[in-house]
Amino acid sequence: MKPLRFVLAPKVVVFTFVSLIFFQVCASAQSTTFALLTAKNESIANPPAKSFNAQIKQLKQDQLLFQLLVENPGNERLALYIKDKFNNTLHREALPATVKFEGRYNLQSLEDGDYVFEIRNGKNIMMEKSLSITTQTQVNRNVSVN
């Protein structure tokens, strides 16, 4: 066993020494590279980042069909909630993590009242749009005299 120790001991010492020097050289190279890249990035003007945007619009005036358009430049994971005025969740949907999303929603089955479209990123509310559904009835009274 003693001859084996004499052979391995110098190799272990050399390997340890080389690995320590390697990590120090890499660390100093990374800090130099970081300083070089930082200087380049400061001289180049970054374009302004697009922000989150969402729109909801009624497709036809006489129908309760709505279109939701979401621009999500950060490709964040978003969720859509449709809630009533008592904060009851009527619909929940995970939106795909894409730059643009378009969805259509038919609210014909909902009763008259106030509703909210809410888009969330986790617990943060990104957008909240309110809408009110009312039904107007018109009474026509006809009189005919004979």
C-alpha cells in the first residue's frame, strides 16, 4: 500500500493546486469580461420596454359577445377572472404565456348586473375592466276604437 500512496499523493496535491488556480483565473476573467460588457451596454441606448396592455370591447351592440385582447410582452403567466358585483368568480381561465392573446366571451347567460374582467399575475391585478348589463323593456300600448 505504501508505494501506491507515494504515487497518488503528488497527483492529489497537483490536482488541488491546479483546481484552485483555475477557479481564481476564471473568477478574474469573468469580472473583467463583466466590466467590458457593462461598458458596452451603457453606451448603447436600450429601446423602451413595451408594457402590458389589455382591451375589452363589445363586438356587436345588440349582443353580449365580448373580445378580449391582451398584449403581454414579458410572456408572463396570467389568469383571467370574470366576477360579479359580490366578488364571486364566475369564470377562471389560465391565459397562455404568449406575447398576444385574443379571446371571445359570450355573456348572454348572465343576468343583469355589474361584472368585472380581471387579469392577474399571481396575486397582482394587472388589469380590471368593469361592465354593466341591463335589459331595457319597452311597453307599447295600442288603442283602437271601433
